[in-house]
Amino acid sequence: MDIFLQQIVNGLVQGSIYALVALGYTMVYGIMGLINFAHGEVVMIGTLVTITVAGSLIKAGMPVALAGLAGMMAAVLVCMALGWALERVAYRPLRHAPRLTPLITAIGMSIVLQNLAMMVWGRNYLTFPSFLPSVDFELAGAHFTAIQVIIVLVSAATMGALLLLVYRTKLGMAMRATAQNPAVASLMGVNVNRVIAAAFIIGSALGAVAGVMVGAYYEIAHYQMGFMLGLKAFTAAVLGGIGNLAGAMLGGILLGIIEALGAGYIGDLTGGFLGSHYQDIFAFVVLIVVLMFKPSGLFGEKSGDRA
Amino acid sequence: MNFGRFFRSTVGIATLAALLVALPFVAAMGGQAWVRILDFAILYVFLALGLNIVVGLAGLLDLGYIAFYAVGAYTWALLASPHFGLHWPIWAILPIGAGLACLAGVVLGSPTLKLRGDYLAIVTLGFGEIVRIFLNNLNAPINVTNGPQGITLIDPVSFGAFKFSGTTQIFGFAVSGPQKYYFLLIALAILVIIINLRLQNSRIGRAWQAIREDEIAAKAIGINTRNLKLLAFAMGASFGGVAGGIFSAMQGFVSPESFSLIESIMILAMVVLGGMGHIPGVILGAVLLTVLPEVLRYGVGPLQMALFGKMLADPESLRMLVFGLALVLVMRFKPAGLWPSPVRRRELQETGK
Amino acid sequence: MSANLPTPLLEARAVAKHFGGVKALRDVSLSIRRGEIYGLIGPNGAGKTTFFNCMTGLYVPDGGGFTFDGTPLVADASDKAAARGIARTFQNIRLFGNMTALENVMVGRHVRTRAGVLGAIFQNAATRAEEAAIRQKAIDLLHYVRIEERADDLARNLSYGDQRRLEIARALATDPKLLCLDEPAAGMNATETEQLRELIDGIRRDGTTILLIEHDVKLVMGLCDRVAVLDYGALLIEDVPAVVQKDQRVIEAYLGA
Ligand SMILES: Nc1ncnc2c1ncn2[C@@H]1O[C@H](COP(=O)(O)OP(=O)(O)OP(=O)(O)O)[C@@H](O)[C@H]1O
Ligand SMILES: [Mg+2]
């Protein structure tokens, strides 16, 4: 029972991170039907920028928590600029190209960003400054650390802010309209270019926040870290029903919990045949199984083809 | 396409054949390493044309193609190496490898092919990762794949006493192992080119194109879209399996590292970059993307030294950086690929208006 | 009086379909006789296209079902419906835009031909003969609908009227027993509509039963042997044009809409 609860807690933490990253994928996909493969790289750059900025501020004598906050702000700004530039330079010229063209571009950008990051930050693992004393709580047999609590709270707050933005502002309304039908939205006076740029910028900001939290959680970072994280987050977005914001959040959290439980129990389940190295397959196995039974994801509405 | 017409004339074919025969000997002057690069270029031509059936003809976005290649490669490695002490002959292993890959394709495809295209992409991508994770970890409790170390001392391709490894004297010429593989691979590549061409202009090929264009309309005229997609998927997978087997034999060594997602992406990039669905384009894409990184590997370091007198950036990452940029730039300025089919070019020009 | 009539080609029994709260079809029952032109009319949103979609397997009905040519239709597969002999066109034309007109019709022969992968690869005599027959039949059909000179043009570059004709040719390529046309005259001028009328009449004379959805009342009344009227998903009446035209409910439905 203790393991169970503990794994739920761990899964929730990991899942909130997935959810934040998944939102970036789902927003871009919902509005322009593009799998933005480079999004994982944006997250990675968020982490690495935080390390550099916060690290040098700490060295300069700034209080640790304040330096962390400054690092996070810097990461968010850098990633927003990066997201904007990606859309502007790489994707916008391909708006009317064949379907696979922007996908290859996205893959190309992902390779470019990874290798740029490697040139800037090197190929070694970097340690993330620990912003918080490692406090431990215990509740009903499960252990929490302060950072875990903060991750869940920050994610929840960020997602809440996003929902407010999408459902309560004019920009949000324009985004929803464009996702429904870009041609009609633009006839109604929505500036589609602005909406798409906004989706990239907001998604990247969320990604940066996620990047900071991954760094803080594992206290380690690397130029290749964005790849698997991005893949899992995208899986989460599809799991929840891509294009659907609430779906991405729930899909992310669900995926985190499934993975954590899977890793905790796979040994018992298979009589010791498969060990916890197989943790990474859960995401994909769950995805395949869910799509078999619910082809548009758990929370995606069925898109009936009209003839 | 005056190029195309030239290659279809007798003189054109003879010239091309002479060039293809001479190529491995010319390359050998720069060292056997270049012949090996050539071998890989042709292996990738084969793989890319196998994937072209799935992506180019049937319009299915497959991001886990390398998994089928891995199935073929490990089938060969396990059935023809000291790892299990088995040394089965090629006529047994190659069909088994292709068959297993095909089976994997059917098992993965039958539940997922009714999904929307982008979902298929992520499912195939996930499948590729699952295969890789299993290859990495199936060394305990029973050692099947030997984990990350991979399997070594794999038998080369051989027909009876004729081995494709080592140097043989043929008509007084010393023909090296890589050169022999070159000719085997050329034969396979020609086979897959013919299959692609003939399928494209057949009843099945037309049905695939119809599905690509409008799936609902295709169904309404009686095309069983699910079965036809499955067919393309399974065929592509089988070709992947064959290529994997040859890869395994040619290298003498396999490890999970060769089957990472970036490989799948690379092959997809070859298909799209060259000109999806257009066979000369795909061949061009495969050759370019195999040779370009190699040229960069040898060129980037010395070039930096010459320009700046010191190594500014790690050549390996600079090489990948240039590769990534090349992908982005080609897609930006030639969105239908470097050498698209005339029809696709027309499509694009007209929608571009 | 109907006792000595042959079995109908298509029989719909209490077909129902709803989308959320919208009842697009309310227990619609009708029957189409062999060799007739059967009109299906009704105001916008009456459920005509939905009826087509249910019949051709695009939608699964929520109730009722169809019998075609004596045996029930499997409700969920449009490719099977086509194989059984039901061909259709779409209200918003669905051609294979980047294939030529000829190829569009050739692909229509798919369900009536056999060649598989091996045939394609080995190009055996049977495959080559079949391919030649497919091409010939497609050329003939392009002549039949009078767009033969556009054979090598991409479908999406054809004029609107020619696209409608091409879609009919593609449907005819499947050798249908029942040809279903969803508003074929929409957007056509008077001359084009007249040519279309002749085409449809000719197809019927050549032995194909036709189900026609149309808003052009004059066309329907002049062409159809019998007419059914849908309103808010319910069948108001099914009878010969002369009777339908005078029916009070029909007049109200159209005026009300
Ligand atoms: N896929 C769908 N999802 C939701 N509602 C649908 C769908 N298809 C049809 N409807 C609804 O069902 C009703 C009947 O539509 P249908 O298209 O069958 O009308 P119609 O008689 O063909 O009209 P029109 O003359 O305008 O073509 C309408 O209210 C329509 O909005
Ligand atoms: Mg309609």
C-alpha cells in the first residue's frame, strides 16, 4: 500500500510536467495540425538557460531562491522568443506546403536546436542548482519533498492561468475560433497569423516552466533531455485527445501515474521477467491500447466525417 | 524530364550500367571506407524505397520504420551467429526475417490503420521505441539479444561456398568484401525500384492514390481502405526486414543503437526530402542523406582548421547541425522535395497561387 | 395491387438517425423499384444526405435498416455497399483532385477487378488484359458523360459541371444497380441542367435504377417516376409527382421552410 501511494505521488509530479509540455503540443496541433517536434527541445533550452542564469547569479551572491526565480523568468523569456522565431522562420512559410513538409522541418529544427545546445552547453550532464532545502513531508505513508509539492502547485496554477486565457480573453476566443475553422475565423476578422504566433509563444512559455521544474526535480540536465520528454508529452497529448486542452492536462497526469505504477509493479506483474528498465514502454503501450478502443483519445470528441 | 527520357533510352541504360559497375572500383581508390559508404547509400536507397510504398504511395506516415529493419537485423543475427550457435543459410533466414517483420507490421497495423494519419505517426513512433527498449533489455533473465553490447561475429551473406566477406579473385580482379556487397545491394535496389514502379501504375497503386486523396470517396467506390493500407504497411515492413538482414550480415555486428528513432526519421527524411512518391527523387534523397553526413564528417574538421586555425566546435555536432539546417532549408525552398514528380510539382504550383 | 410487383431493389425500414439532439431521420421507410428514377426532396436540413449516408454505410443508423436486392445491407461499410451495387455522388463533389479524369474513372473499376500485388509486379497476361479493359471502360465512360476531351486533365482543374459529370462516370464505373445522386444540378445553369437531365434519363434507359436528391423541383417532377418528401427527418409522402405536387403537407413544408 505504501508503494502504491508513493508511486501515485511520484506519478502526479511527473505527470504535471508532462501535462505542461503536452499543452504546448496540443495548442499548436489544435490550431494548425502540426506536430511540433522541436517543442521538446524548447523545454530543454528552458532548463539549460535556467542553469546558466541562476548559476551565475548565485555565484554573484544572490539569494538562492531569488536567483532561481530570475533563472525561471529568463528561461520563459528566452523560450517565448524561441517559439516565436520557430514559427516565424521555419513554419510560417510552409503554411500551404504538403502535409509532411512542415513535419520534416520540425524534425530538422529539433536536430538543429539539440546540436546548438550541445555546442553552447557541452555534451556533459549539468547539475541544476538546488533552490530549495530538501524538506521531507510524510503523509499516509507517502513521502513528499518540497520540490514535488511546488511542482504540482506551479503546474496547477499555470494551467489555470492558461484556461482563463483561452476561455476568458479575446485572444483565447480567437484561438478557439481558429482551431475550429481557420478560414471562417479569418473571415470573421481574426488575425490567424497572430493567433498561431500566440499559440507558439504561450506553448513555449509553458514548456519553459516545465523545463525549470524538470531540472529542479532531477537536479540534472543534458542537451538530449528534451527528446524523450517531448515524446512522452506528445503521447500524453494524443492520449487525452489532441487539440483538447483539458485532454492534454489529464492525459499528462494519467501518463505520469501509469508510468510510475508500471515501474513500481512491472517486476511483480511479470514474475520478475521484465524489470523497471521497461518503464519507458508503458507510455507507448498505453497509447496504442487506448487508441485501439478510443481512436480520438480519451477525451477527444469524435470527429464525424461529414459527406 | 529530359533526364528521365535519357535514362530510359538504350544508350542511357548502358551508360548508367557502366557507371554503376565502375563506381565501387573508383570509390576504392579513396579507400575501402568509401566503398562501405557507397554500400550504405544503396542499402538506404532500398530502405527508403520500401518506406516509399508506405508513405509515398499509400500516404501513411510511418515514424517507426526502423523497427522492422531491426526485426530483420536481429533475426539474421540470432539465426546466424555464435550467440545461439546457429548458422542457418540465407534462403532460410532472409524470408524468416522478412516474414517476421511483415507479421509485426500486420500486428501493429491492423488496430491502428483506421486512426487518423497523425495518430498513426505517433503509434508507429512508439512502437519503434518499444522494439528498441526490448532489444536493449532482453538480456536478462534469459539472454536473447545480449542487451546493449549487441551481437557480434554474425555470418556474412554466402551462397554455398561463395562468401561476400573477404577478398575474392573474379576474372583476375581482386574484388573486396564491400565491393561484393555493393553488387548484391544494387541487385536488391533494382528489384525494389521495379516493384515500386509497377505498383505505382497498377490497380493497387491507383487505389492507394485514391485513399491518399480522399478516403471517404475511395470507400464509396468500393475500395477496402483498411486492407489496402495494411497491405502497404506490411509490404514496407517486409522490405525493412530484408534490408535489416543484409545490414546485419554486412556489418557482422548489431546493437540496439543502430535502431534509434533518429534512424527512422532519417529514412523518412530521405523519402520526403527527395520527393515523396517519385522514385528518382527518393533515390536522390537516400544517396544525399547517406553521403552528406560522411562528407561533413571528413570535411568539417579540416575546414575549421583551415579557416580559423583551430577547432571552434565539435565536428560531430557541427555535422548534425548542418544536416538539420539542410532539412529545414530544403523544405523551405523546395517544399515538394528536391526532385518531385511532375504531378506533385504541378499540385504545389497551383495551390501556391 | 402491389402483390404482383417484383421485389423492390431497395427497401428502407424505419431508418432512424440522430446527432445529439438533432433527429436527422425519424423512422423513414420507403422502397425503390427496379428501373425507376426515384426522387428524394425536402427543405434544407431535412435529412436527405443523411439518408444517403446511412444507406451507403458512411453512417450507422440508430434504428431500422436496409434491404438491397433481396438481402440486408451491412450497416457500417461503404466499400461493401459499393461492392453490392450501390454507387453514389456527393453533394460537395469528392473527386480525387490530383488524379486525371481518366484515372478517376479507372479507379472506379477497382471493385469489379481483381489484379493484386503479385499481378502488378509480375505483369502477367491476365493482369495486362485486365488493365487494358479498365482503361477502355474508363474511356468509354468519359465519352458517355461527354467529357472525353478532358481525360488527361487533373480532376480539380475541370469546370464545375464537368466535375459533376466525372463524378457520375466514376460512380458508373462500379457497375451499380442503384446510382444515388446528391444534388447533381446544384450550381448548374439552365443548359447544363438540361444536359444533365438527358444524361440521367439515358442512364436509366441503359438499365440503372436511380435515386436522385434534388432541390430543382422542375427537374425532379419532370424526370422522376416517383418522389418522396422528407421534412425534419420524417417521410411526408411517397407517390407519383402529380400527387406529390398537390399534397397540402408538402406545400406547407416548403413554404414553412
Ligand atoms: N455528421 C453530422 N453531425 C452532426 N449533425 C449532422 C451531421 N450530418 C448531418 N447533420 C444534421 O442532420 C440534419 C440533416 O442534415 P442533412 O445533411 O441530411 O440535410 P439535407 O436534407 O441533405 O440538407 P441539404 O438540402 O441542405 O443538403 C441537419 O440538421 C444537419 O445539421
Ligand atoms: Mg444534403
